[in-house]
Amino acid sequence: MKRARGRSVGRVGLSRFLQWRFNTIAMRWLPRTLVRAYLGLLGRIYFFFSREEKEQIKRNLSAVTRRFPKKQPVDLIIRRTFHGIYAHYHEKLLIAFAHFGKVCRFLLKHVEFEGKHLIDEPLSHGKGVILVTGHFGAVEFLPLFLALKGYPVTMVVRFKTPRLKEALVRRGSSVGITLLDANAGEKVIFNALQALKSNQVLITECDEFKAWRPYRDRSTQFLGCSSPLDRTLDLFHRRHHSPVIFGLVCRLKRNRYKLKLHSLVDEAQNAQTTTISHRALRVLEQYIYMAPHQWYQWKQVRTVLGDTIFEETRPIHVVEEDTSVSLADSAMHAY
């Protein structure tokens, strides 16, 4: 009986498992801290039955973090990483199903903004902005926070359930957010370019590995392994020469968050020397090195790195291309 239950839970997937109708109702009516603890419990139940998936995450995470120059207890990183996964889904359901007014007030009160000028300047010239982000920290807060700050936002996203899509699209439209379904094919690229022409902030993720369109003749290093390069970001930039920035919403202590922005390329730079995807992965890598528990693509990372993450033994050397990346978000700080 337990084996059947385990196979059933594994087939559903964690995202759908946590989006039971009761959970979405609880998100609206119960205290936020109570729901967060409840979802954490459900997450542990899910991974108890989906042990193969749990072991896959642990193996991938251990294989990479053991090669970090700055050694951290692997068991602690693993524990914090699963806590981070549960927090991510709590944030996802919070944005979609909690009382919307309370959500907006929470973001405005608890999220700091660093690098605001990197958005303001190009928008003032009508160029639009390509904002590259990743599956890191409180990424679910990013589009709504920017919209609440008065920015016109379009984001390319993937929806796990029709109900989640309906809720997010409805709420997003009420504050000027356009959500583009990444499963819509070539239409997504057209609509994304239209958003840039309309002088909007276009948000897209650089680590959606399964959706990559790799170059045939280019590669890079990511997490100490050879990796293909996605050409989608360069396509956006070539079609519409908007400045490109990188941004992550990092989790800090005591329910605090910080949106940190970094310049990747502006309209005066030649992006052909190094691809935008390469630059984005470099900055993301710095954050993963400092806070591996805040990244939740550990299950999918072998999509691009393969078994090299187990075969590679050389220490990972992270080049700090942007000194404003702060150690305040390291895994040794409170989650």
C-alpha cells in the first residue's frame, strides 16, 4: 500500500501536490506562518514517499558543493536547501491565493530594492529592459514587487496547473503584469519583443534548462563543469537592443528580502564578445556559491551538466565579476 502511495505522490510532483484545493484555501484564511509550517510538513511527507527524487537532489547538491573552495557542512546545506524548496512553494501560493491586499503590503514592507537606477535609466529612454533572473530565492515576488513600484512588467513563466495560471494571470492583470506562457511556442518570443517595444520590463529565467535552445558551437563553464549555452537571451537582445540586467530576490533574516540588480550589458556594449547567457550564468553562479540553499534547480541541473558533476573533482573557482554580490546571503546565515 505504501509503495502504491509513493508512486502516486511521485507522479503528481511536488508543485501539484502542494496545490491541493484545501491548501490554496488555507493560504487565504490561515496565518502566513502557520501555512508555511504546514506546507513544510507536506513537503517532508512528499519526499518521504518520493525518495528517489530526494536522493537525486541530495546527490547533485553534494557533488557540486563538495568542490566549493569555502567548505561548508554538506548536511547543513542539504537541510537548508529542502527548507528553501518548501519556502519557494509557500511564496508561490502566497502570491497566487493569499489575500491580495495583504500580499501587496507584505512585499512593500519587507522587500528592499538595490540597483533601482538600472531599470529607471533605460526606461526613461524608451528602450525597455531585459531582466534576467533565476530559480533562486523569492523569485515569485519579483514581478509583483516591480509592478507595485510602478513598473510595467511582462514575464515569461511556466505554469504547473491551470488553476495556478488562472489565479496568477487574473491577479497580475489587476496591477499591470502580463504573464506569457512559455508553452505557447514561437508566439512567446513575438509577445516578449512587443513588450520591449512598449518600453516594459521583460523578465525571463536563465536557468530553465529544459527550455534552452543551445548554441551548436558555443559552451561555457557552469558550477565547475562544461555546459551548453542558451541562445534565447541573445535573440531578444539582437532583435531589440534593450539593456540587459540580472536580478534576484534574496532571502535575508527575519522575513526580510532584497532585490539585487546587476548590469549585464547596455546598449553601448558589444554583446558578441561574450554571450548574455554566459554573463547571466556567471552572476547566478556567484549567488549559488554563497547561498546554495536558495537555488532550487538542483534536481534539473544534470539536464545540462550530465554526469560531469559526479566525474569532475577539481575545486570550483568562482570569479567575482560583480563585487556588489554580498556574503550576507551565505548558507551560514539564518534561513
